[in-house]
Amino acid sequence: MTEHIKEAGYPGQIDIGGSRSAVTYKLKARKEDDGAFHVAVSLTAPRDWLLKNGFRKEATLVRQDGNRVPVHFEETLNVADNISVTLRADDAVVGSMEELRKKFPELRAN
């Protein structure tokens, strides 16, 4: 059975070709039955800002610690999509709690 470790939002920035905007990104950490830790990273951004800055499918999230994470939209973004869209990174998988805390220092706080 999957064990939920932590889920919280953190301030960061979204970067599209050098254009940046403040966003809140969410980390959702869980421990799987095999002992591996999985972390899902996502953010919600305004569709119109994304389109104005040339976004179609991929951007970069700049996390609190400066690490850059590629994020993507499932399809090609266009004006028919919702006003706010969710971008996701591929799940990160780490083998230990120590490695989890090192790779995601945000998760160390309460």
C-alpha cells in the first residue's frame, strides 16, 4: 500500500525562454510498496500568460533552491483550454528518505 509522506505548496518561478513569472508549485511525496519514494511536481499557471510568452507544451519550473525542473502540458496549449492550466514534471523516484530530503529540501520543513 502506498504511504503518503507529504504534500505542500512552495513559491517558485516558471521560465519560458527567459520570461519568468511567480508561481506556487506543489510537491506530493509518497512511499511505494517497493520502498522507493516518488515525488510528483506540478504547478498551475494562467493560460493567457503562457500563450503570450510562447508556451505551447513545455516550460521550466525554477524551484526555491534554484533547481530547474522541466514541466509540460499534456497537449499543445491553445485559447480553447481552461484559463488556468496544470503543468506537471515527470515523477522523481529516489531510493531513501535521505536522498529524498537531499533532492527536495523543501520537504524537510514540518
